[in-house]
Amino acid sequence: MIPQGPAPAHAQDTTATAPADWQRSLREAYRDPRALLAALQLDPEAVDWLDAGALDFPLRVPRGFVQRMQPGNPRDPLLLQVLPRRAEAREAPGYVADPLNEREFHHTPGLIHKYHGRALLITTAACGIHCRYCFRRSFPYDEAREGADGWAPALATLEASPDIEEIILSGGDPLSLSDARLQRLFDRLEAIPHLRRLRIHSRQPVVLPERITDALLAMLGRSRLQQVMVLHSNHPNELDGGVEQALARLRQRGITLLNQSVLLAGVNDNAQVLARLSKRLFSCGVLPYYLHGLDRVAGSAHFEVTDAAARGIMRSLNAMLPGYLVPRLVRELPGASGKLPVHW
């Protein structure tokens, strides 16, 4: 049974100006597992965790996100997503550094083009939170960095590809970039005449809602591109009042909001939890979009939910909710031309 308590990084983008509140929040995020456990009144001797010195993928979690965790609960579903555990250090067959074989489609630095009509731009390595199941935890970000106009090859490829109508900004997290860098990128994308849609994949509105500033909203409002923001929330306890306000501000700018979740053992592998999540998302003006089977990145095997178990969860979820609140259960496989539905 998943405990249901009350809702209670890579390199950081920096600028020469004084940091906004969200940038300060990033700098003050927990990076030491001991400090995180102490903040939650948990005894390090009684919790399964890995010391920071043993991690290739370091801990990073904003304090505001930690405030939504239940103190004293080592099985809190938000904590389990971010706390490095000993299971990460165990090798598991089939779990590899690049589970989606993205290198095969990474012909231009920073640009992944494997779907018809759209391409994905790796904007930054920075992210506001380090989720332990992240499928890009070992991505070669040095090959796709923005410094010294590192986006130039990707943008040149986009300009020369009239079949691409939609650009997807990913990372890391694109909203980890400063407003100045985002504006430079938006200006260059908007100058490509065949681009029609801008899709931003971001966990920031959920884990760091203060990122949704007036300046960011004004920038998004000036864009000629039709905009979609795909959020990432896995559990209803992630969606507190601050997140709800941030999402309302995005909706007021006419941005379509979707959510994708990852099915995670011990976190949300329960139809009741997922039903609560879908209802909470909809109350915030967000439509459930995808429920992903785990991408089998090395270090994440302890999060695996079998497809058979996932199908059973989906059948129960479908009986609980109207169809528009039931996310599509999918799995992404290397070389596939799109996300593959897991039929239930």
C-alpha cells in the first residue's frame, strides 16, 4: 500500500544580473541526502539511501517540493522519486545508459529528429530536480550545449527542413534557462517560417512554480507560435496551491497544458492514486496525456512496473474516470517511429 500522507542537477544556467526568486530557489535546493533526510525528520540509519559521494547523478530537489513531502515517512511518494537509494548501484539486465538509443537520431548536435513533422531541441543540461528514473541522466549534454552559439547547427538544420512544423524544447529542462537565453532562442525559432508550433516539456511549473514569472509569461505571450506545455507530474501531492496558481497564469496566456506521468513502483502504481492525479490535474486546467512505462535507464530498475500490472491498473482507472481523464498508456522503444500504446 502506498502511504497517503497529506499534501504538505545538472549545471545551472546563470546570468550576470541578480537572480530572480526562482534562481535563488535553484541554488538553495537540497544536494546532500543527509540534509534532505534531516529536513524530513528521518533517521539516516533507518532509511535506504546512497551517500552523495557515491553518485554519478547527484541529488537535487527544491525546498518547496520537499515541503510537500510528509515528515517522518520514508515511503513518501515524492521522496521516493528523488532520494538516491542503494538499488541504483545494482546492475540489472536490459537497463542501459541510453535506453531510447537517442544517439542514433542525434546527427546534429542538440537536435533529435525521429518523428515526422517535429523535432526535439536539447536546450540545456540544467534541471530544477533530479528524478532518479530520468532517462537522460547519462545523456551526452556536452555535445549539445548552447554556449558560444552551440544551438547554431540545430537551428540551421531546422531552417533547412521545411517538413518540420513543430519544435519541442527539452533538456534538462528548458525553463532552467534564463529569460534572456530563452528570448534569444524564441526569436530565432520564430524567424523560421515553416515552424508553427512550440512545445515545451517542463517539470518546473510543478517542482518550482515560482519560475512562472511575469517576464516569462510576457515572453510567451509575444510568440507567434502556437504553444503547448507538457508538464510532468506523477502524484497528486505534487500539485499544491502554488502550482495551481502557476498553471492558471499559463492558461491565461492561452497555452495548452498537458501532463505526462511515469508509472513508478511504490509511487503511483495504484489506480486510486492515478485517479486522484487526473482529477487534480483537470481542476488545474491540465489534461492527462501520457502514462509512460519506465524507460529502462541504468539505475532505475527498482521503479519498474510490469506491463501486465500496468494493464490491470489501466482497466481499473478506466472504470473510475471519464475517458478524457484517462491518460494513454505508452512505452517508447528504440527505433520506433512514435510512442507505442500498451493495449489493455
